[in-house]
Amino acid sequence: MLKLSKSSRLIVITDVDGTLIDQRTYSYELSLPAVRRLQAKRIPVVLCSTKTSAEIILLWRELGLDGPFICENGGAIYMPRDYLKVTLLGLKTDGPFMVLELGTDVDRSAFRWIKRRARWSAAMTSLSWLSAATAKKWRPCCARKS
């Protein structure tokens, strides 16, 4: 068993898919008792996932978490505005959260690639710029037709 000194502070960082939630049903029912025990002991639970911030925010709220979370494959760390007692350079505001972006914004990256497409004589777009209906129909040029 892990023994902590009185000055130690424990934090739990957990993956989401297949760890905190069932990968097939997306239920967190089996994990909820452990999350509640950690919360009762005031041990922060930090979600860490490949999921988008919007997906993680929903789960974060449902679980009643109040600390930071890591999303988009480590591309950003979100935390409630009042979480830090110090000011960090580079933090952005997103609704009730402060965000430390560690990756490149998808629109900025896509824009750079699209600017370069003339050199390659290629048609390009970003799926994030398409409507959901159009993106759903999209097939890469190398995909097999079924």
C-alpha cells in the first residue's frame, strides 16, 4: 500500500476511454464509486483523454469534478478560472475555464496547409470547416469505394 507523508499531496490522473468509462457503452457507472471516494478524501481527479474539450466538459460536469482536465491528446489543459492562485502567461479564456494550449490550433494549421496547396496543385480543405453533413459524406481520395 502507498504510504504518504503528511506533507504529500495525491492527485489521480486517469484516461477516459476503457479506463474511467466502458469503451462499448460509454458508461462510468462502475467507476463512479471510486471517483466519489476520491472526492470525499479531497483527492483531485484529472481526466486525460484524446477526446475534444466539448466531450470532456460534459463528462467532467456529470462526474461533478472541479479541477483541471487534459484533452485533445494533450493539446490543451483546461481548468476552472479560480483554480490557480497565480497568473500564468499564455492562458486563454474559454467560458468558465482558463486554457493552456499546448498544441497548434487546428484552424491555424489547416490555414497554413491550404495556403501551400497551390504549390502542390492539390485541392484541400479542413474537415473542421465543413458542415457535419458534408463531413460525414467525405471520403479521402485514396479510400476504397464499398
